[in-house]
Amino acid sequence: MDYKCKMSIIGSENVGKTSIILRYLNNTFTNQYITTLGADFVDKVFTNSDLPSLNSEDSLTVTLWDLGGQKSFQEISTLYCEGSAGIMVVFDVSDVKTFESIPSWLDFAQECCPKSKIMVIGNKNDLESTINPEEIRKLEEKIGSKIFFSSAKLSLTDKNSNINNIFEIMAESLLKDFC
């Protein structure tokens, strides 16, 4: 059976949403800032080799929506985000303002898709964090979930990248809704 669902990746501009997707799907990275105008999407097909909980004849197709973080796109982002079974909310660990915006992004996600699985990700973990660890702990407590950290700059083979792990955790969580 081929299960299908939608996942949106949201957050402030320049936090690395597009870079996370490019690293995950192509194992590539560029230092050039790529502005996402509105939204972009791509399918990722998970098989039993990606998610051991899938039967060998089954697959999970997740349409990954990369939503622009500029305020000017926020209204249209609601339309793109609707129907998402999962939402990754991304911030930049080296930019405290992007961390401070997480509550508003979580509100946005909750309004768009109240039943979606939500994961918060601190990206650019290869850089020095400007965020107080106590503030991260408080946010984890408030949302009742662990915050994951990643670096889209590091190769997928680098254990500190954590990109594969976050997508597999989210995909497993989404798969539970089907099984």
C-alpha cells in the first residue's frame, strides 16, 4: 500500500528550511541564500529501507512543502500549509530573534492544522548558539516536546548533521496515523 501525506516546513526567513530539504534529498549544500518565494514542494518516498516499520511492499510518500518565511508570504502560506499532517518549525540557533519567533510559528501551525504532528528544529547547529539553554528547556516544557538540532551544512554522514534522523522521526510519527 502507498500511504500519502503532506508535511510543511515553516519558520522565519534565512533559518535554513530549503537547505534542510536539499541536504536531506540530495546531500547538497550551498552557502548562497536561496529565497523561497511563497512555497515550493517535492515528494519524498519512504520505503522499508528508510522506515523499518513499513512492510516491504508498502511505501509512504510525503510531499514536503517549503514555505517562505517572509512576513509578506504569511497570508498565502496558510493556504499552502493547510492539510499538512506534519509541520517542522525551524529556527536558527545563531539568531535569537528566530528562536523568539517560534511561539508565533507554533500558533500559525496550530491555526492551519490543529491535528498535525509538530516538530521544532534548531538548525545551523554547526554555529555557536546565541540562545540560552534554559530558554530552550522552557520552550520544550511549554510545548511538551523535545527540540531537535540539525546542521544542513554538514554532510548526512556526519552524526552532528541529524538531518536524516529528524525526517525519519517525523515520517515514523506520520506513519502511525495510517497504521
